[in-house]
Amino acid sequence: VSSLISGAAPGSPNWKLERQLSIPPDALFSRRLETLTLGVLGQLETTANWHRVMGELLEGAEPASELGRQEAAFFGSALPDRSPGGAR
């Protein structure tokens, strides 16, 4: 994350080019949020299988962790069907 941030900082080799680029505000905001989230996860030295956790959240896969199983038991069928082709 630090190399991504330093690569876009004033004085970096790409700074002159980056100042001329145009990016939609929504895309810029989402990339900034993503970078900051990954930075926090790195500082916390997290070790979860994030691919499986995101599959659980976005694709309706089986819970990947104990917390996911507890959440599924708590919410039960109140959670929307997020499987491919399911109701959203």
C-alpha cells in the first residue's frame, strides 16, 4: 500500500503524468476507500481467507468462519439470496 501511495505522491516519477489524467469522482473515492481498507488490514496483520469471506457475502457461499456461521444462524433466512440468479 505504501508503494501505491508513494507512487502517486508529488515528486514521484509518475506525478507529471498523473496530474494530467482524468478519473470520475466515484471511481476515485472507491479506490481510495479500497486502498485505506487494505492498509488497515495490513497493519492489523489479518490472516482470514478473504476470498472465501467475500464469496460468502457476495455469492451466497457457505460460511467460511465461525463468525460467519454465527451470523448465518442469527439472521437465518432474513438475509437476501445472493447466489447467482437469486433474488436481490
